[in-house]
Amino acid sequence: MNYALIFRGHNFEYEVQAVAKIFIPGVRFQLCREQDAPETENWILTELNPVQNRMQVKIRLHGMQYEDSLPAVPETAEQEFQLCRMLWQGLQKLTGYQPPWGMLTGIRPVRKVLDALGQGMPPGQVCEMLKQKYQISDRKIKLALDTALVQQAVLPHSPREIGLYLSIPFCPTRCSYCSFVSHSVASAKNLIPEYVQKLCEEIKILGNLIQNYALSVQSVYIGGGTPTAVSAGQLRQIMQTVQEFINLEHIREYTVEAGRPDTMTEEKLQVIREMQADRISVNPQTLRNSVLQKTGRCHTAEQAVEAFRLARKLGFANINMDLIAGLPSDTEQGFADTLRKVMELHPESITVHTLTVKRAGNLYHDTAYQKIEIPAVEKMTELSARLLPAAGWRPYYLYRQKNTVGNLENVGYALPGKENLYNILIMDDRQTILGAGCGASSKIILPGQKITRVMNYKFPYEYIGRFDELMAKKEQIAQELEKLALYN
Ligand code: SF4
């Protein structure tokens, strides 16, 4: 079925589209400007009319109609907000759907809470503001507030405290829902040795910059992909370079997102321990084999549990486990069983993602994706939000993504003191993070100034082939770090 969005007298396409997608997910809207007539029965018109000094919304959806208008407000941001609010109310009325995050379309609800708390607003008033302004449900407001309160206690104090991210963009196979640039080990086999070598070169360069400007590395995060998809020797080569060239004196956490249980051997876990990383992720996503089989992950629930036990046996005292709510063919009961079993293992943190499928994911084109029931997925996330805090895992980071089932959220829950700083900071834009490897970006944050982002090339072959050009970009990073070095 086709749908059109018609915009008249304003440039709020992005926000209007985001609101429409809350109620009409997974469609590509025909976008029409001014007098263009839509070629479809279903359309939404949003208009700002300066002559009549009015804003109006008209909706025609599946034979139903809605119309509303208001006197125009003078300020542009407020015009956008009011127009979107009228649209949200209209779509809510026509569809009967009450989105849990209300009309909030942004990816960082916690940021709104932290900003309000930072301005001195008491927590109760923050909750009221979120409810009145964005129509967010009480459950989600509580989740955002609880998360913000945990974050407040762990945020860094000095702009010179930074994080380091290293990307290893290879995986044993491609998960059906994956839209990252990750390459399967089989297809990238010949690239991996050279990739590792270039990554080590980049780590050395960043290490020199960090030393030159006397920055303090607080966290290292080796992610991907699946970092343990490379050999134990290659992993050692990378982590050894970190040991030699990055000053880890002030480190608060060092994570290797091992990820896929089928890549975790005793030898690789020993390398990680020896190189002083103290946190790993063992990500089952689900402990139902029938569901796992449909994800393309090629490991079983038993392997995930074995990998967890092996890591424990080798002395890892900070393990995260990732789950996904909404995997095709999973059920509320199935998710509840997975959650219970994972809680019984007692990892230090449990991250509950909601399924997100972008066009680049194989699942996007699969009918199984269309069959996912949003109310059931909502219940899975609600169950996590109820059971985990009651058992001691507090929500400590929360973000939303486009194309997530039901516009729901991803939440990291951790035992007190086991919150992952990097996960908080990557979403929060409060700390400089230097990135190495393909797809990584460096984000330099000077207080009160525009954030500088320097992107690396997206694909491994580009990263290797254009490495010299990439190194030229380090000059820009150096200029920004020089300014950062002036802060205490
Ligand atoms: S493990 Fe992660 S990065 Fe690798 S294919 Fe699966 S979703 Fe993508």
C-alpha cells in the first residue's frame, strides 16, 4: 500500500516523517511539496499558512479522515513541535495506537532527562514535563529517569578523560538482522592479516597523539563485528599494540566485545585476560535454538552457556550478555525463559535490545519480519524492565534507533559498579572518543563547542587501500586534541 506526505509552507519533513513512521512503520512515503497531488488514497498533509496565520493537518488513512488546525505560533522550533503534535494526535485517534514513547522520536530520551536535571529541575517535575510535552507512558518515563540517575554517578569529570574504540569488522557468518559493515571471516580471509597490521599502525598513531596532548584514557572498547572472529594470534597482535602504545594507567574499564559464542576459544579468552581486558560480552541473543537457527548465527544456546562458563572459569569477573526482544518466531514465553536462564547465570550486565532491521539486513525482505507482533515485543521489554531491576540489575544506558520494532528501546542493565562507561558515553556525546579501524569515527568534544567528527573509511578494503589518506586526516584530530589539552 502507498502513502504520501504532503508538505506546505514549511521545511519540517524530517520530524513529520518520523512521527508518521511511529504509526505507519516500514513504509516508504511518497514526499510531495506544495501543490503536488499525491498518487495514493492514503496521505497526510501538514501546512503552515502565513497568510491565514494557521497551521493545519489533514489525514486520509484507510478510508478514515482527520482534520485539525491551530493559530500559527511565531517561533520556528515551536511551529515544528505544534505541527508534529497535531499530527501525532490525529494518527493516534485514527489508529487507536498509544506509542509507549509518545511523540518522542529522538534516539536519546535519557539526554532530555539529564539536561533537565542539570538545569536544576527536580525528578518529579522532569517526569511531569516528559508526560505533558511528549505523552510518554509512565513506564518509559521511569525507565529513562532511573537510567539517568545511574548515569549521573559515573559520568567523567574532565574533558581530557577520553575513550578509545577499536573496530574489528569481521564475523563468522552474517546475522539475518545485521546492517553493519561486518564481513564474514570466510569472504574476508585474505584481508584480515593486512587489516590487523593497519589497525595496529593506527593504534600507534593515536597512542602518540594521546601522549603528546597528555590525555587520560578511561576506557578501551574493542568491538565490531566480532573481535574474537580473528585468530588468537591476531587478537594478541592488536591487544599487544594497545599495551605498548596506549597509556592504560588511568583506565577504568577495558572491554572486548567477544560477542559470538562460537568464536570464543580458551586460547582467545586467555589472550584477553593476559592483555588485561576486564570485561567481555557473550551474546546469546536468545537461548531458544529454534529461534537462533533462523538468525543465521550458527551457534546453539548450549554453546552460549558453555562460553559463559568458560569465561567465568578463566577468571572474568565482568561479563555482559546481550539479548534481543522481537526475534522472528520468538514468543513472550520463549523470551521470558531466555531471560530467566540468563539471570540464573548471573552475568554482571544484561543488555536487552529490541530487534531493529534496516534495509541492509537480510531479514528486511523476509516475510518473518512482517509477522512480528509489536504488543508481544512490548511485553518482552516490559518484562525485562520489571524483572531485572527487581533482581539488582539497574538500567544504566538506554537508546533508541530508527526502524526498531514498535519504536522501542535498547537498555543496558548492570549490577551496581559494573556499568559500562563506554556504552554510556558513546550515546551521550559528553566525552571525546578516538576510533581506529574501518567504520570507526573519532569524536572530539570541547565543552560548549560544536563536536568534531572524523570518520574512517567504512569498508576494510577501503581502509587498507586508502590508509595513507586516512592518516592525513589525523592532522585534523591533532588540532582538536591540542585545544582539548588546555583543559584540566
Ligand atoms: S554478530 Fe553483530 S556485527 Fe556480526 S553479523 Fe551478527 S549482528 Fe552483525
